Amino acid sequence: MKRVATVSVLLVASLALAACGGSSKSSSSKRVNLTLWAGWSAGTHELKAFKSLVDEYNAKQKKIHVKVVGDINDTKIVAAIRSGTAPDIVSSFNSYNVGNYCGTGAWIDLSPYLKKDHIDVNEFPPATRYYTQYGGKRCALPLLADTYGLYYNKTLFANAGIKRPPKTISELTADVKKLTQRSSDGTIQVAGLDPLIGFYENVPERWSTSFNVKWLKPGGTSSDIADDPGWRKLFEWQKSLVDWYGYGKLVRFQSGLGDEFSASQAFEKGKLAMNLDGEWRVAFIADEVPHLNYGTAPMPVDDAHPELYGSGYINGTIIGIPKGKKHNDEAWQVVKYLTTDPHFLAQFSNKIRNVPTTKAALRSSEIQPDPHFSTFLKIFSNPHSTTSPIMASGVAYTNFVQSFFTKWQGSNGQGLEGKLRSLAKELDAQVKQAGGGGSAVP
Amino acid sequence: MRLRPAADAGAVSVPASPALARRPGKRRAAWRRRRLVLLLMSPWIVGFTVFFGYPLVMSVYLSFTHYDLLSSPRWIGTANYRYLFHDDPQVWTAVKNTLWYIAVAVPLQVLFAFGIALMLARARRGVGIFRTIFYLPALAPPVAATLGFVYILNPATGPVNVLLGHLGVQGPLWFHDPHWSKPALVALTVWGVGNTMVIFLAAVLDVPRHLYESAELDGAGVFSRLRWVTLPSISPVILFAVVFNVIQGLQYFTQAYVAAGVAAGQASQAADVTAVNLGYPQDSTLFYPVLLYQHGFTDFQMGYASAMSVLLLVVSFAITLVIVLNSRRWVYQAAPR
């Protein structure tokens, strides 16, 4: 009888233990696992930094665990949403395509969540507010921004007797000519600046800010590219500089330069005295050529618009929640943290040197001061800084302008007006074909 | 005459003669044979329906819709075709590039494949080694082969231009010059002509010896034998090579896509870098399938891309038909045995 009692006690005890075990297991299983897709490439310091900060978030709380997957582009995002295999949270480098994501409902509207959590969208700077919505629907939020400015090699400047970076286009042109070095047969050894569109970060929209261009006619979606004097100045100035080098000579020089996202990048190698680039280059230089003697400055501007000096082009990474997922509330918690937490934004900005995208984070004392990087913080805050319009045809709109520009720069330079009239018509037809719609940057 | 018991006859009516009695059995056997044939063909039937028939029908339907891949297709009638024929400025560039490529690359492929096959058929020593050497490039994956060519033909640092520089000649800009980018791609195509070459070699070796001997007895020289014996004998293979390579030319994509992206370098941090640079330099490598891909998969206009693909199908069919009809005049058909 005593044995039976002992066995009974043991049985009850073991059941109690099992129940305890069960309860602790069920508590850990309540943690929601989410997957987040990001565009940063595997192996780069950028993806490593993002993962480490997301791990910090995972360690901070017990309700959500986020797994980050890198090397994602928009084609993969669209394919995954179509096939129902999209992750819980998705980010894209391509703010141009926000029209597709918001307009179709492929990324859910975040307005109800913002309202519920009393987040004021005015906390995000104007340009980032613009490229995270379409047609009044805010389906994305900014996850750090990119601004563009001028990188200049101080050693080459000193050798050429130039004391400060150029502020106007005419100063830029004069400096380019002073800084360019050629061998006896005319081959370019060092270029003052490579103005060819398509090279590294040289795309029309990033140069267009310097010329105060207007993309669209007032109050509509028709292209203003043929009538706006800023565009004509940009096309003519760029072509004249290309012709000064000699198109063939410049292409030959460019073909020998290293890949943009490698340690052989031409500015880092001293093959370019000046270069238009994004703020992230500060971190790349610190990582790859820490002893490079260089400076950063806003892009030079049209001589007729000196008030623009200090401004620049802005775009950036966007993040949202794909439709049809189970854990939207938890995904929102992560999106909210990644886009509004000043600590996260400041730390991520420090690590990859992208611009923080809330006013609070921009003022954060956690942002490590860096004279090279602070230039870009100022450009970002400049009231003249702007971005390109979000149109129904998405990234195809600016790609079309770029395609035109690459043909223009290799042409004989004749008949610009007629060519721009055709381009404007083609852009309008493209937008109409894509269903119509779009808006000018406020 | 004894009637078969009803149990044997089953539900089938009783035959009136032995000949009639065999008919149901025959029918059953024929049905079994058909069933077996259907069973054996079923993987193909399923594959054809799912991967060819259905996409083909859907492409035709989608070509009349606005379809951004993320929302449901919306019927817009012939708007895509109107944009294709009237408004898209890149289409005719792409058509011209594609026709240029076919007009230059296909004859060169046939010529080189035939020439190499002729030499290999005549070689007495080391045939196996030469055959392997000439065939080897066909085994290189297209992306790797294109990367290799872009590197070798780099205007500033590539070995070809460095060598030309030592000889006092300034080499062309190759993949960076709109006048040289397509010839460079043709060179890449001709370099990998091994598959066509093997088919030609088999055909040349298959020409009956006695025809050459008869021609020789009639006093035919090397060129006469080539013109009047070899070419007529292998003309069906020439027709095959022409049709096959024209269709390949109409679908030319991978090499153009890779070459443009790599030669242009980076213009954006995004992974859609190559979308910005498709056709580099100056749209000279913007072939029709490249433009179709751009509209469908980077611009997300699948309705319009479907209209482009329907046009490609119609044009491919028309060109093939013209070649095949025209071939009756020059392809030697052996008399039926």
C-alpha cells in the first residue's frame, strides 16, 4: 500500500512538472516569428549592421522575433506578393514604385495604424512623406533616406591650386578642366568629374535638382521637360562638358574604372577628382580607404539660381506590410520601431551613414558627428531639396528620361528642342498607357 | 447454329456471324491501344497544356488588358496594341536591333558551322581533339561566356585592345560603343557555334562517297563537288540551322541583358541596376525580348508585355513560314524509298 502511495505521489509530481514544462513551452511558442526582406546585399557592412540592430530589437522584447533576408529587389517582391509567399514585412530601395504598391493595395494602408498609435506623419520630413504614399494612401514609411552631394579629393584640389569646392555650374566646369589629367596621347588619366549619365550615381534626376527643373506642368501630369528652361540648361551643359572631354575618350576612361560598390571605386582610387554620390559613400570610404583626403559639399547649382546652393536630391528606402499576411499587428510593431524609434534610426544611420528619417532622430544626440556626413544632414534639411515625381508608370518614367539622356550625350548635339518635344509626348503616352496618374512633388 | 449463352454475351447483342463476333473484341483492343498511347503521352499532354497551351491563351487574353501583376487584369481593348504600334518609341529600335542581329548572326553561324564541319571532315589527324576544341565554347554557360567577352573586350584594360595597342592600333570601344556592341555580341554567338557545327559535321560525313567519286570521274573539282554534291545533300540541315537560329535570334536575351548591365557598371544601388541600363550603350543592345522583359518585369506592365509577346509569336511564325516555303526551291528532298 505504501508502494502504491509512493507511486501515486511520483505520478502526480511528474504530471505537475510536465504541466509546468508545457506551460513554459506554450509561453515561448506565443512569440511570433516574422520575416523581413531588405535590399542590402549579403556580405556588405550595410546588411550586417541592419541585422545586428534587428537582433537588438529581438533581444529587447519577447513577443516578436524578426528574421532578415537581404538581396531583395522589386521583381522578387512583386513575384512573392503574387504567389502569396511574401514575407511579413518588406522593404524596397525603389521609392519610385510606391505607386504600384499603394495604388494596387499590394502593401496595406498604414494610416489606421498610424492613427491608432498617434503617430504624426509630419514627424517625417516632406520629401520622405511624398515618396511613401500614392493617391492619398500611405502604404509605406521611410527607413532612412539617401541624399546626394559632391565628393572632392582635397589632395588633387590642392595640386590644382583650387581652394574650395565649386558652388556654381560655371565654377564646376572650370574646376573640372583644371583637375583633369591626360597623357601625351590625350588619354584621360584622372577626370575632374565624369558627367556621363549612367555612370555610378549619375542619373538625370540627381543632376536635375541643381538646375531647378520642373518635371510636370502646373496642376497636371503632363511632362514639362520640353518647356522648362532648367532641363534645357542641364542637357546643354552636360553635353558641352562631354564634348570637351571627347565622348569616346570619356567612355574609354570610364570602361577602365572599378565597380561602384567595390574597393576599386574610382573616387576612392583617386581616378576622379570630384564625384556625385550618396551619403553612404562616407561609410564605404571609412571602411575601404580611411586615409583618403577628401571633402563633401552640396552639388554646385545653376549660376542663375544661387539660392539653390545647399540643396540636393532625396530618395530612400521604403518599408511596408504586404497584403494577405496573418500577423499585421506584430508586423506594424516592427515597422513602427524601425521607422520611428530614434535610437534605432540614429544607430543605423551611424553604421551605414544613411540619413535618419524622423525629425527626432535627426536631432538625436546618439548621431555620431562626422564632418563628411554632416554635409548630407544639412542637404536633407534644406527646404529646396526635393525628389522626383511618383507617376503611374513607376520607375519607367525616370528610366525613359535616362534612356533619352544616354542617346543625347553620344549624339551630335543638334535639334535638342525637337527631341525634347518628342520625349515629352512619349512620357505622357507612357503614363497614359500605365493607367494615368501621378503628382508633382509638393 | 448454336447461340452463345446469354451470360457469355453479356450486354452486347449476339453476333449473327463469326466476323461480327470479332468486332467488339477488336474495338476493345483498339480502345486499349488508344488508352495506352494516351497514358504514355500524358506527361507531354499535361506539360503542353499547363506550360504552353494555357500560358499562350492567357497571354493573348492579357494582351487586351491593363495588368500590373498586383491587381486583377482590367479589359482595355486594343489600347496595348495601339501603344505598341504608334506610341512606344523603343519598340522600333528593338525591332531594328533584332532584325540586324538575325541578318548578320544567322548567316555567319551557318557559314562558320559549315566551314568548321568541312575542315573537321577532311582532317586526318587529331579529329577528336579539334572537334572537342570547336565544340567546347557551346558548353560555356551564356552568362559566364558573356562576362568573359565583356572582360576580354574591355576598351581600356581588355587583352584584345591591349594587344592592339602594342601593334599601334587603337581598339574599338566594343560593348561601350553603339556601333560595336552588336558586332561584339555576334562574335560571342559565332564563338559558341559548336552545336550547329556538330549537326553540320554529321550531315557532311553522311554524304554518300559514291556521289563524290562519280563527280570526280566527271571531272568535277573541289568547288564543283562542294556546290553540286555536298550542298544539295546537306541542304535539309542548312534549312534546319537557318530556321533554328532565326528563332533563337528572335528570342535573343541573356547575352544582351548581361553585356549591357556589366558594361554600363552601376547607376543605382538597387538590384534593378541592369533595368536602368538595359540596351546600353544608347539602346544599341535593346533587343525585342529585352524590351519585353523590361516592360513585364521591371515596369510591371504585364498586359503590354503580353501584347509584345503575341506580336513576337506572330512574327516568328510568319518568318519561319516564309523560310520554309522558300526552301522548296533550294532544299534537296530525297525520293521516297
